[in-house]
Amino acid sequence: MKVKSKAILGKWVENRLFLSKEQKRMIIDDYLSGKETKQAVYERHTGYKNEHGKISKWMKQLGINDKSQKSNNFVNMAKQKKEKGQRF
């Protein structure tokens, strides 16, 4: 028989797990500081395997950029082509 693990962080209210802003920030900081996946960090802190995009959602809410996010610099590329006299 498989035993469900209890949440390490958070508070249960009406069969849902709620985390404080500080707890969410701690999970995000842990994810950003290491080489682990979001799922692995979430499981270690909460005891649940599926994070269902929660860490990404929290990062957007708190205005934190993801470490794997790539920035596109299309504006500068267009300026470079104009300066060289190329048409696009």
C-alpha cells in the first residue's frame, strides 16, 4: 500500500495546500540556485510529485525571471541591418 507523503511546507485549508509568500520565495530561490528541475524542488519542499506549473506562476507573480528563459533582441538586430544599409 502506497502512503501519501504529507506536505513539508504550507497549510491545508479545505483539502488544498496553501503556501505563504515567504515559502513560495524560498522554493523559487532553491530552484534558481541549483541544477534541479522545478518538479524535483517542488517535491522536496512539499512532498508532492506534480507541481503543475506552480513555480513558474509564482515567479511571474513575484516578477522573477526564469534562469532558463532566453531573451530575444530583435529590436537591436533590426537597427544593425538599417545601419549597414541592408533592406529587410
